[in-house]
Amino acid sequence: MTPAGSGAQPMRIALVGTRGVPARYGGFETCVEEVGTRLAARGHDVVVYCRRLAGDSSHSAPEPSSYRGMSLVHLGALKRRSLETLSHTGLSVAHLARHRSDVAVVFNSANSPWLPVIKMSRIPVATHVDGLEWQRGKWGPVGRRYYQVAERLAVWWSKALIADAVGIADYYREKFDADTDLISYGAPRIEGDASDRIAELGLRPGGFHLVVARFEPENHVDVIVDGYRKSAATLPLIVVGSAPYADEYTRKVHALADDRVRFLGGVWDQELLDQLYANSFTYLHGHSVGGTNPSLLRALGAGAATTAFDVIFNREVLGESGLYFAGADDVARLVEQSEADVEGTRARGQQSAERASLYDWDDVADRYEALCRRLVAQRSGRRVKARGNSPANPPANSVANSVANSVANSAGDSDVSVPASYGVSTREQSAVGTIDRFRRGSSVSSERVEMYAVTGGQA
């Protein structure tokens, strides 16, 4: 790593739109911690916006102001699936507008309605667009339409787009004629033969199959458990994961299991999690829509023989080291095949470990640093216009008025509120009201919300 001070001016870099650090949830948070730590070590002033849920009493200890060299800003969010991410990002952007950075990286295209506020603050912004969120099973028709609109808005209002997989980059090029910076995640190297932590669970090295995933339909935990149950496998299946707002799906997954399946719930102990990956006989990966997945990369770095759901994102990472399934019957067959061919399974694990060298966090940090410098140097430029029947690139001031001004006067938003202790104005906190109603489908059509943003609240 090259220190920022060696001939280059340090930057103040804001990382917005995630749950924050320490990383305990998903790919965005892992990326923020790994990249942010490295950028801070190079002398940059890295500010990470972290999420605090309204009414959440589980964090009674004082919130840290820094972590691994990064400055932390803790702000609230509404505990509602349709609004949690968007409300927290709205508060973060309000804070960022008053405490300007040289450049901002916003994670998740769902946060794109707030991009004009960042632009009006004259902060160049890149958006990490994530995977194809509108394909996630947890969203109904209204939510899926919201994400499709949000993708288009991210193309309009971002100075640059970041994709973490070739498949995502291809999607934005084909649908929007938009270029992206292709920056995949890194694969942490999990080395050594420690097994003391899994021994506490009654597990032995090479003596179990493993699943690590949030319990969401597009991660196919139900398919994996169902397929395993149908198999004649002799090694147990260890399932790590949970998810907020997913009680019904969780019950479905548990109902499919037999007594060979053990559910550990969420595991936040990184030492234990690393030992589970490194000592698994095989790792089963069902993620299908999220681009390059950190759980898959962790399995790669641990040298785990991996069987993955058959989509382009997973094939891109695993190549010929992986086996691939499309349904429960495939899972049953491949689990039995892996147990029958122990040497072949070990060879696949070695292939996985070799492929991990393609995914290096230092290289990822280099690419983020170069992108941030490019955005700062090209502060006044425009990036790309969406292709197709989309309206022309709307003026940022009209959209900012829509999001941060006109929407505050929208009828029916009185149920959207944020505690005053979070330090934002009534206008700022109510700016997410119409979007909330849209995502809940209560009285606002997708077309009206899109036009509301484009026309500055005159739709």
C-alpha cells in the first residue's frame, strides 16, 4: 500500500449507505471495512456512516467515534423493511451536506433518490450499484418497480458507477448504455489448521457440509436444505444465518430439515466462522442475484470445495473449481457425489484456494483510491446519460427540491418520523415520506414517484 502522503494529497472520503462497521451483515459492510481501513492507513480521512435503529436498545454501550483508523458517524433509521436503508441514508446525506467531504461513495442503488442532494453540495459521488435487487424475492411488485426506477436514477445522477461482477457491468451497459468501474471484492485468506472452536460445537475437520447465508428466497437456503434432506449424505449440514423480517421464510427452511441438519443462527464470532469455512468438507452457496458475494469469496480463501447455485456471478468466481446446482435434486446428487469422491473434493478445494489470489483486498483498495482521485480531479464533469425511452438527465436542483424540500409537504407522510435526538430537521426527516408510501404501495404509483423526482415535485 502506498501512503497518500507520498506525493499525493490525502482525501476526505465519505462511505454512505451501509449498516457501517464493524462488518457484521453483508458484502457492502465487508467492503467498507476492508477498503476503508486500507485507505485510512494510507493517510486519507475516511468517514463511515453507521446505522442505529430507532428504539434499538441492544447497543447500550457508547458508540465508538472511530474504528481501525476510520471516523464513524452513527445516525438513526426507521425499523421498517421498506424504509430502513433509505431513511438512514437520508439522514447521512443531510449530515454530509453540512460536513462536506472531497468525494463520496454511496452503496446500493436504492439510495439514488438522495444523490441530487450530494451533487448540490458539490461533492462528486460514485454509486456502488450492488446486484439486481429487483429480483429479490422479499420485494413485491411495488418494491421491484422501485428498484428498477432507482437503477435508472443512479445512472443519471452518479459521477461514476461501481459494479462488483462482470454480469452486473454487462447489465448496466446493455440496459442503460452506462460504463462502470469493475471492482470486485477481495477474498480473505483463511490459513492454518485450527479447529478448537468447531470442536466446541462437536464438529471435526472435514466432517460437515456448510451453508452461510441470509435467510432470503434468492439465497436458496430452502433449496439446499431440501436437497440435502433428499440425499443419502452421512455428514451433517451446518446452516449459519438468519435475517430480519424473514420469519416466514425461516420457518419454511426449518420445516424442510431433518435431524442431520443443525442451525447455528447468526454467527458474529469471526474466529469461529473462519474455522467453519476452513474445516468444512464442502460449502454450499445459494446466492443468485447479488453480484460477487463475500461469503463465496471467504469460502474461496478458505480453500473450501464449493457447490454453488448456477448463475453467472458464481461461475465467474469459481470457474472450474465449482460444482453447480439449479434445484433440490441437483443438491442431493452433488452432495452424494462429493462424499463418494473424497480425493476429488479435496482437489476442488485446492483449486478454490488457488483462485483466491485473483481477489485481493489491497488491489481493491487501489482501485477505489484511483476512482476517488479521478472523481476529485473531474469535479465538474458529467458521466453518462441513460439509454432508451428515459427522460433526459434531469436538472439536479429540481430533484434536490423534490427530495429535500417539496416532498416534505406531501400529504400522508405524518407517520414517517425520526427521533429529534438524531439531529436532523423536520424537513430532512420527512423527505423520505413519498418514497416510503411508494415502496409500501399505499397510495402512490411507481410512475408518479418517478415523475415526482424528475419534475421537482410538480407531477
